[in-house]
Amino acid sequence: MNELQFETSPYLLQHANNPVHWKAWNPKSLELAKETNKLIIVSVGYSACHWCHVMEHETFEDTAAAAVMNRSFINIKVDREERPDIDAVYMKAVQIMTGRGGWPMNVVCLPDGRPVWGGTYFRKEEWMDTLEQLQQLYLSAPEKMLDYAEKLHQGINAISLVQQPDNNANFDADNLKALVEKWKKSFDWEFGGYSRAPKFMMPCNYSFLLRYAYQEKDSELSEFVNLTLTRMAYGGLFDTVGGGFSRYSVDMKWHVPHFEKMLYDNGQLVSLYSEAYRLTHNPLYKKTIEKTLSFISKELTAPNGGFYSALDADSLTTQGHLEEGAYYVWNKEELRTIVGEDFELFAIVFNINDFGYWENGNYVLIQSESLETIAQRFNLEVIELQNKKENWEKLLYASRKKRKKPRLDDKCLTSWNALMLKGFVDAYKAIGNESYLNIALKNADFIIENLWTSEGNLLHNHKNEKNTINGYLEDYCFVIEAFISLYETTLDGKWLQNSRQLTDYCFDHFYEPASGFFTFTSDIDTALITKHYELEDNVIVASNSAMANNLYKLGIYFENSYYEAVAQKMLNHILPNIDYPSAFSNWLHAFLNFSDSNKELAVCGENALENILLLQKEYLPNVVLAGTHKPSELPFLKARFEKGKDLFYLCQNKTCEQPLEDIISILNAIKC
């Protein structure tokens, strides 16, 4: 029977009525494979995945395909968002076997879990034929399968190991400059991003490049980052009508997205645009932040303060068929009716032409010029065109609300919640909207009350008041980072204490002194076929690089030399081996933290919070901020408070200058 009806994952529940006898990944399912000596099918996907839906409809809903699967295999469905550990391990196997990866991911394994075959999306006939051949081989020549499984397992273990650098290897500012120059060769100078399609947003890349350009006064690089952020905000990757970013665009110009909207993308992008707004004060960035957070508040926020995971790529058409992007696209006559007499101007702003055309008579709204340029061409005031654009978007939003919404993945994941929490905090720093801070604080309380146990460990998921999975390193590193950010904004020391407590738990249950890194799974969890160390930054930064950045800050706040030494050791292992910098941008961010340009600032006095908030409106990526409005026991702030005075202590390499007493002077000192 299909056992997914007993699960809480929206993705698993989507498959609960398949004729396939699906099981969830658990000890009982794995033991059954061993007892019956059956091969295992591990099928991994996620609820917002378009091609996962296609394979389900074509294959997993088909009785003939289900019969082949049920007859000879133990069939296990995995939600990659709930079990990123399983996904990571078997993705390595698929990449070794095929040279590529993606979702859905399908792997056939021996009864002990070692993979022997795999790939991504398969058409029904190919899937059935392959399964029957594999089953026949397993019955007739199992030794061949066992031999292949052993060799593949060795390969998985080999790429899972942390490579130790050459003892003589070193990394310095010249190495970094050379990497950035090499990086520039992959840039798309017309539309931003990289010169390839599909285009993923990679917010950690642009966060680092923004900082590097600022600190090195590289105007060309700064121009490129702003080109990228502007083009992404122009749409159609960005939903200008309802707010929020889709996961990636299938083309070079950020136009036609893969329409699912993921919480983790939007959390990181709000942080990125907030950083860029603090530097440039570009009103487009502010509007992008505000629209995105409005979308999160309306569509992905639970009553208890948690954030839901995603909206599906597919939605119902007027004919009742699931279709990718149906909720978001428009035909010309529909737009003409909604917009009315302003349609010709609307069509220029949003490219209802060949540039904005998608397929089947549908358009995806996208700007290609600034409103200032268009207003000048038509002898309009910019504010007039801005008002028109806002009015058009309201009309479209009202019309779109009548359509069937994409399906909601309403599980709450700790790591993604923390990324979105930090996004709200960063937006508050940049814009000053107090509701953003209140939402962040409510989410932090949700995490503490629902996802942090009395035994000290975090839990990974929450749905229907249930938590079923122990936390991964990604949960800890992003919660620690979010809590540090809350401290920087509120000066409430409890957030630092929480961060330190979670960090020490990571050292107890994730850290491996021999390798110098943190494993992805806790030592209290059942081991998989190999260990996983998350080292490369991707659409989400690697949990180890996030930990390195956290340890740097916590080492300063608590004057903890061990934290600092571990972060340095991690960097020394990673940096000399970097070949393609886009996969290590958050590590490079950590390298800049340890450079001579980084500073620490203690803000002490009765007006400390007000002064901190003023400072945070500035883009100061190379400054670690701390503050107090009363005597503090935090080591970095101890004995620095003097009643009746506002004091600013600027420090570098554990050496502090004489305190200054006004904010203008300290800003000048920071920037000199």
C-alpha cells in the first residue's frame, strides 16, 4: 500500500494517491528492503518542482509503471527539503554516474542503500524498461551489481572527503584579485548575471562582489553588480505585480522564470537588495524589498509567525489543467481590457512586444528601460509614470486574485525561516520600517518555542504542530546568523547568548577536529552511506562557510580565540584550493573579514540604540557592530560604558583607538 498518507510533507502527500506502493524514508522501510532482499528505488523531489509533477503524472500515476515498481522494488519517496542529507548523498552518486544532477532525482540502490543506477527525469517507457533490466541483472548476476556498487560507493566517499591543502599553500589579497579578474570573464554585461542560461540569482555571489567592489574601489565591478540587481528587479524573474522572486530564469535576460517561488531565495535576496540600497539608495531596490516582503507577509507567513516554504510553479488554467506559470502570465487582449486607455504606454513599460513575449499568446511582464528614460521620451514627469505603474499593478493584482493560486507548501523549515528572518532584519536596517523588525522578532520566538528543544538541539521541520526531523548544520548556522543580526539591531544580549549556545552545541555534535569542518548531520542521527560536508556555496551558502563567518563575529563579541582559530583553520583548508570563485563566494567573504580592512565598533551610551540604527543605514560591510546603553558583561563591551556619555570605540586587530563622541566623526574614521 501507499504509506505517504501518514506523512506531513506536502510533497509526499502529493504522491499519497499514486498506485505506487510508496514508503517514506525511515528505519522500517530500510529494514524491509534487507529482509526481503529487494532493490530500493529512492525518488527525490520537492513540492514546487515542475518536472517532478510531470514525472508523477506520466509515470507514478500510471498503473503499468506502478506494477513494475511494486512487484520487485521497495519504493521510497523523499522530500529533498525535509531531508537535504539524503538528497546530497545520492546527488553525488547521480553526478558521478551521469555528470549532471537535478530534480526529480531517481536512484536504484541495493538493499543496504548503496546506489547502482540513477538519473533525473525519465519518460515512462524508459523508466519501466530500465527497472526491469536492473531487476533481471540483480537476479541473474548480483555479483556484477555488488561490484559496481562498491566502486561507486568508493567514489562517493572520495568526493565526500575534505581535501587537505598543500602545507605550503597560501592565500592572500593578490590571489583574491586574480580570482575576481578570472570571475569577470563569465559576466553578462548586457543583462547582468553570468553569460549562460538558465540563470540562477546566486545572492551570495553578488553580496560578496558588492563588498569587494566597495572595499577595493572597483567601479567596474560595482557597475556590474548594480546592472545585475537592476535587471533582476525588472522582471519577469521578479513578480512586479505581486512581489517576490521565482527560482531562476530559463533565458539570458531574466525574463521567463521557472515560476516556483521559494522562501530561501526571497530571504537572501531581500538581504542582498537591502545591502545594495544602503550603499546606493536606489529607489528601485527599495521598492523591490517592499514588494517582496509584502508577498512574504501575505502568502508565506503563518499565524504563529513561521514562514511557509514555497509556492508551486504550476497552477490551474481556466480549463482546470495544471500548467506552469498559468497564474502569472497574460495575453494582450486581457491586458488591454484591464489597463484601458493607458495600454499603449503600459505596453512600452512592460514590453508587450517581441521582447516580452513568452509562448502560446502569453507575455511575462518585464521592463527593459528605467522609468526615467521612458518618462523623458514621452515628456512625462517621472512621478507621474511611477504613479501610473503602481496603479496598473494594482489593477493586475486585483484581476489575478480571481485566478486559482499555485499550491502552497506549508511546512516550515528552520533554516529557511532563519534566512527570511534575517531578510526582515536587514530590510529594517536599510529602510527603518518597524513592522519588519516586529515580524522578525515574532519569527525568532516561533523558532525558539517550536524548533529548539529543552535538550539543546534544533529541529528541522514544523507542520501541523509536529516536528519529525532533527536539525542539520544548515539549521544551526542560519539561526545563529539571524540571531546575531537581531542583536546588532536591538542590542538585546539574549540573541548573542542564544547564538553562542547553539554554536557550542554544533561543536559538541557536528564538529570534526581531524577534518577541521562541521558535518552536515548531527552525531545523534542515524548514519547514511557516507558523511556529507557542505562546503560549496550554491543558491544557498554552504553551512560550513556560514559557520566560519559566524565564528568570526562571535569570536570578537566573546573574545573567544578558539572560535577564531577554527574559522581560520577552515579558511586555510578551503581558500588555496579554489578554482571557480562563484562556488566559494561566502568563504571569500570570510577571508575579507580577517583582512586588515576589517574593523570593530563598540557603541556605548544611553543613546546607543539610536546611534546603532543610524550607523546601520550606512553600508559598512567591513565593520562588526556592538553596543550597549548600560554597563555590559559582554567581553567586547566590558568597562566601556560611561554614564552621561556617548562613546564610539573603533578597533582593529584587537587594538582600539581613543573613543570618539559623535557619530559624524566615527563615520569619517571608519571610511578613511
